[in-house]
Amino acid sequence: MAVLLGVAGCEPPVAILSTGSDPSPSVSSASGASPLFDPEELAERLVAIQRQWPRNSLPKPPGPRGVNCARARCVALTFDDGPGPYTGRLLDILAGYQARATFFVLGTMVAEDRGENLRRMVVEGHEVGNHTWDHLPLPQLSEQAIRFELTNTQKIVRRLTGVKMTMMRPPYGATGRRVVAEAARLGLAQVMWSLDTLDWRDRDSRMITQRATQATPGAIVLMHDIHPTTVEAVPAILDQFAKRGYAFVTLSELYGVPRLVPGRAYTSMGDGARGTAATEIP
């Protein structure tokens, strides 16, 4: 299977292997480079962090809203790479508009945040998805490393919130045979995007607003809550969509099902095909 690499989404890594099949198990076997991290060391660090969290104070999500996106104009705003220092402000803005979104979180950022923003996301009805542990291009990793990236992020979010995530977004939109297999094993659908605001590249709130509001009903909009310019753009984005009669929904609300097919890639409402928001590398 060819690798899928997001056209943008997050700033691309220095190099992506482009072969007709999945890359070799090492990160870069051609150069003889060692793996980008020590899984055992990171696993020990994760366990040490988890011991500090209370076990009996899990957040309670609100009930379903019954939004029917087959009839209503819906847009799914998604935010990657957090939670970060601006996530709290973003949650304030979303709450003011009674808007719900989906956050694809990094395990390292969740650990640094100590769960404060993550718990609030759950309480306020937002959806949480897996964006790996530390944002490595998954097709370049071994099967063991891919499993580490996804499994430990599942564990840290489950421990903090009680939520078992059912969606993941591969960094850079890069996926492949091993990624699909591991996502399916963990019960995770791969959710890409249909509109990229390029907010990671262009730190301009007006430009981000202009791009985001080009979305049509059923769109999945990609943004990043680690950038202050993105958070600054959100009120104008919500204002413009609200004037056009849009509902701001989570991905589960957009698709109208409690669970998407594990391993399968989705890019917009009703689309179960391979991600059209990604470019296939020959």
C-alpha cells in the first residue's frame, strides 16, 4: 500500500520515505539511523506520570444533542497537536457559541497538561481523538513503535477521563499498511480532513478565517490549537458559520453513528474512501 502524506496539516517532517510499499521497520534503514525514541524509557515515564492522577474523579460528558447532519448544515471543526497553552481560551470561545469540536491530542501534550483541558473537553461535550504520542510520521516506524505511539496515548487519555477514544488522525495524514492494521486492532478509525486552513504555515488570523469559512456542509476543517493566531480566528469563523445557519458538531455527530469502522479512513461526511485530503506518494 502506498503511503498517504497530508498536503499540509502539520509542518511536514524533514523527509518522508516514498516507496511502492510500506517503509522498512526502522525509521531510516537506508541511513542506518537509530529509532527516534526509546520506547521503554517513554513507557516508564508515562507510568510515573499516571501514578499522580486521582482514580475516582472522572469527568462526566453531557448527553447527546440529537443533531441530524443529514438534514442540518453541519461543519466539524477539528484541532490537532494539543492541548497547549491556548486551549483553555479556545474552550471558552466554543462554550460561548455552544459549539462542539473534536480535538486530536498528543500524548506528550496531555501529560504536560496534566489533564486539565482534557477533562474540560469531555465535560463540555467535545470529542477527543488520538494523534499519537509525539507526532512522528507513522509509516516510517516499526510495528512496535506504531503500537507504542497509539497505545500509550489511548492509555493516558483513558486514565485521565475514562474515555476510550475511537478515532485517530495520523500525523501529516501519513498512513500505510501497518498503520491501518494497528488502528484497526485498537478500534480506531482514521479521520483525515476535507479542508486544511494551513494555520500551521500562515500565522495570520484573517487568512485562517477566510480559508476555514470556505467549508461546505459536511466538511471536516483542520486547525491547530497550539497556535494563538488560530484561536484568535475562531470567533470570526464561528460568527460567519452561524450567520449561514451551520451547526458546529463533533465527528461522531457529523457521521451520525456512535462508531466509525476501525482502520478505515474518512475525510468528510458520507465519505468512507481513502483520504482525498492527502496525496498518494507513488
